[in-house]
Amino acid sequence: MGFSASWTALTDSGSALAGYAVSVDQHATAIHPPDAPLQTGTTYSTTVASNGTWYLHVRGQDNAGNWGA
């Protein structure tokens, strides 16, 4: 089953945005590990294994290495 999503771009007035760690899973409170690969775009598409409730997790990181909440 296909899954696609988009979000509004984040801004960082200090060191600028480096990118987003993005994942889709069935855990409502998942948090990305610090070594998650980053993407710079604001869209994401993937294939999920089955029907059910799926959660999109997006977390921004700035160029100083700080993660958003």
C-alpha cells in the first residue's frame, strides 16, 4: 500500500536547517535516532506493509546538529 505525505518547511534563524529525519511506522510516539539520514525536501513517499494505523514522524535538524522537538 502506498503512503505519501508533505509538510510545511521549517525555518531556523540561527544556523539554518540541515534537513529532516522522516519515517513511517505504527508507533505513535517514535523518535528518530541521532544518526538518522536527513532529507531536504518536504515530501515523503513509501510503501507500508499492511492496512492499519500508520504514523508519519518528521523531525528537523539544523546545521549545528540540534534536533527540533
